[in-house]
Amino acid sequence: MVKLTYDQIFKDMVKSAYEGKLDEGIEKLKKQGNGDVEQYIHYATGGGDPGKVVFKVKECSCGCEEEGCQVSCLMEAIERDENGNVIIKGSLCSDCGQCVGVCKHDCLVDKKEFIPLVEVLKNRKVPVYAIIAPSFIGQFGPAVTPGQVRAALKRLGFYGMVEVALFADILTFREALEFDAHVQKEGDFVLTSMCCPMWVSMVKKVYTKLAPHITPSVSPMVACGRAVKKLHPDAKVVFIGPCIAKKAEAKEPDVRDAVDVVITFKELKQIFEAVGINPAEMEADEKEHSSTGGRIYARTGGVSKAVADTLKRIRPDKEIQIKAVQAHGVKECKQMLQDALDGKINANFYEGMGCVGGCVGGPHVLIDPAQGTEFVNRYGEEAASLTPADNRYVLALLKSLGFEEIEDLFDEEKAKIFSRNFPKGV
């Protein structure tokens, strides 16, 4: 029997699905693989508990206790029994996927959701839109343009690609207005709720006393998905990014209307390879309109800078401007939140990202995080506008979504598309 990896199995099944031979491909894998293959096939085709993302396939006593899944777990949901085998405590697991990112033996896997979508992409009866995270720039090759990625996705069967950075722009407006409304004196502060589901989980489940300070905005992923569906009611939406935790976020009850499928950069690369698509060889289909602010969300400090620049632009006379502090990586985020509880930080805007470097350091990125940051910064510098307040495409998009004035983002009914509810603390 051949020892097949989870990634190999997924890639082989993508190829079989696009050839219209998925059942045959699965039978072939079962015959040539070892005893774990059927479970891998099950999860690689979207099987398992529909509300879960992370699954244990086999026992593990690999000796990686010092740097493995238990250490990486945000919610301390992983334990080991007397034999060193992994136990996942379901009541604590947030499906963030950090454990999957460090597991080198395919003992823990994340559900892959792409295979069931292949027939929908092939027959094109239902429009399927790809929405792609700001950290995508440079991931598929240093010279690959956004337009080439868009063309490659269209070759797969997508109707189009939207850069989520455009909706990061819109939420930057929201965050700036939230700050303006809630920070009126020294000692007031807000926690940004956007972008990172791991950061949000920390506040919601562990540091609940800080929950009243969290801004009620959805993530750019959710905002983008909801907007696409508002403009194209029959559409399906697929988010593409570096983050396993986004698969869990997309299933959360109050936002699961936004995104139908989440795939990672690593999975997309495997899909391209399986069907013989090379983005670098595609004729570019360029059409993006995001500002610098939206584009730099992908790296640590990007949200803070975007919101601070926008606040200065729309409220230049505000006496208290943003004084931000950032943390990246689970350890730093936990420490910053604890310091906030203890009153040890003199800041009024808190930004946290669960991965070191921000989204460019996600578990399924394709390039080094430092290199990813360089690409993101360069792409940000190339934008025609610094803030969404200067971005005519953002203003036109807001009007198409029913927002005649920027202040309408505070209108309770109109702004439902960009809002969510958080616990009020204990």
C-alpha cells in the first residue's frame, strides 16, 4: 500500500472531478492507499460534522509536544492522554485550524469544501464569485498580477473575482466612525473586531470583560460576501485566503449567510496544479479599485493605519486621534488583552491578529511572511487613493448598496449588512 498524504488525495480528486470521473478516482485512491485513505477522502470531499472544520484522523504520539498542536491551540482545547495521544475537547475547540497548520503527520486535518463545488463551476447554471483576501498579492508568483489571478479563477469556472480589500475600505469607514462616536475622552478605547476570527474568539470566549469595547463590524470577508449576494441574489460566494479559521467563521450562525465555501491559498495552488492552470501564463483581466488602506489590511498594523488615516481625513478636527497598539500571534494577543484588562496600556485602538505578521503569516500562505508583507506594502503604494474617503469606487459601491451618505453606515437598518452582535461581557 502507498502512503498517500491528505494533500495528494485532495489534488487527485480535484483532477478527477474536473474530468468528470470523481467516483472512479475515489475508488482508485482507496485501492492504492493505506487504512487512513477513506477518512481523508471523507474530509477532503466536505464530509464530517457540517458545523466543524478540524478533525482527528488517527492517533498521534509523534513526540512534537514542545512545538506541536497542543502548544498552538488558542483555546487550550487539546490535551494528551497517558500514551501521548491527542484529545480534542470539542466544547472548547474554536476550529481555528492552528493545530492543523503545525501537524506534520496528517493526524489532524481541516475539512476541504471545494470538491462539491466543481460541478456547479463546470455547468455554470449558478453564478459563483471568488472573493479573495488582501494577502493574495504575490502568493502565486512575484510577477503574477491580480488580473492574472482573476483570469485563472475564471478558467476554473468562476464568474468573477472581487478583492476583499474593497470591502476592507468600506469597513475602514465604519471603524473610523465607531472610534469617533465612542472615544470622546482620555481613557476611552475600542477593540477592532474586523479581519481575524482568532482575535474575535479570544475576546468572545476568554477576555469577555472587554467585549463591550469591541466594534460591531463584520469582517471584510463577510461584508464582501453579503454585498455580492445583495447585488447578485442567485450567486454563490467562495472566499479564498490564507486562513483555516475563516472556514469556521463562515459557519458562525450570525454570519453564515455571507460565504458558501472557503478555500485557502494552499488549496487553490493545488487546484490550479491539478487542472493544469498557471496564473503566470494567463492574459490579465485587471479591474480592481481598492485604496491603500484596504490593501494593507493583510499585515500587522495595516488596520490601525488605515483607520487612523481615514479618521484624519473625515474628522481632522477631532481632538483625540487614534493611538494604536498592535499584537500579532496568539501569545502576543493574549498578553495585550490581559494588559488591557489590567489597565497597563495607554492606547485607544487595539488591533490583534492571531498569526505572526498578520494574514501574510497565515497557516496556508505560499510565501514567507516577510516577503508577503513586502508585496502587500508595494501593492498598497500602487493604489490610486490613500483612504476610502478619496476612493470614488468605494463611494459608488456604497450607493449601489443603498448608502447615500457615509453616515448611513450608522443607520441600524441599512447597516445590517456590515454589522454583527457580540456578547456584552460579564
